[in-house]
Amino acid sequence: MIRVLLVEETDLVRGALAALLTSEEDIEVVGEAPGNEQTVPRALLYRPDVVVIDIDGSADRALCASTELAARLPECRTLLVAGSTPPDYLRQALALRVAGIIGKNAPCDALAAGIRKVAAGERFVDPELAVLALSSAESPLTPRELEILRLAGDGTPTREIADRLSLSVGTVRNHLNAASRKTGARNRIDAIRIARESGWL
């Protein structure tokens, strides 16, 4: 029996994944976590064979959690689930040699197949995500600049971005200016457009 820990912020999606996996004869969902900050503590508690982590919206924290898991619980394997994740994060995940990564558009049975593969010590990489990661131009922006650009692109005011990320307003403005300069944009709006069209956001 393959023991699985599910990490997903949305209750409805987490429940759907749990129901899907529970229907498999050789897979048991031994625990769930509502966010990446709970990944390592719950993995240490439940000792799963595979941790399935949805990285949409929190790719940085998911990659940090998977790296920490590899160090603290090396017998546990990580399978990342990605939807609208920028190619840069996919490349980073592949460079970190996570055990597996699968797209949300993959067939339902692909998730169970991926879990079985990584549990057996093999690597599982969704072909569509591999092509996306390898074919997109590499972003010149740092993860922090991308995070701030993403928030600005969602219409979040500078002050709120600063508060949310525990930064000063000046630091946020500096990151936005750096992003504009690195992308050759005229302003932050143009930088957001370029980053989106390049698949970095």
C-alpha cells in the first residue's frame, strides 16, 4: 500500500483528490495539509511514501517544502501538481530533481500512475510540462520580482504588497523598477504584459 499525504490549499480540490486516490486499491491517503507550511510537520507525523503538493499560487513555498522534505525525510518522495505555474518554476523544480511533476490537465488516472512511479523510486515528469519548461525563454527576474509583479498584475496596491510580503513600500517600488528595467519595459504595466506573454507569470 502506498501511503500518500495531500497538500492543497482549497478544501474542495483536496477532498476531490482524496476521493480520487482512495478509489485506488494500492493507494492510501494517510493525511492532508491545507498549505505548504504544514507539509514538513505533517510528513514527519504521518511518514508517507509520497507527498502530493499543489504548487499553484505558492510555487516558491512548495519548492522550499519539497527541498526540506528531501533533507529531513529522504525516503519520502514528492509529486508536484501544477496548473498555471510559470515555466521558470517548472525549470527550477526539474533542476531540483523533484521526484515527479504533473499538470492539472493530465488524465485522472495519470495522478495515480505518477504516484506509483515515484513511490517505486522512478522519476515522473508530465511530457506537456517538460516541453513548456524547455521551450519558454528563461526569465531574467528573481522569484521576489516575479512575486511582486504577479501581485501588481492582480491589481494589488503597492502598500498592500509591502504589507503582505513584510517589505517596505520603497523596496516594493525598487523591485518593480528592476523588473521594468530587466524586461525592457516602459513601466510596470508594460513589465506585467511582457512577463505574462513570456509565460513567467
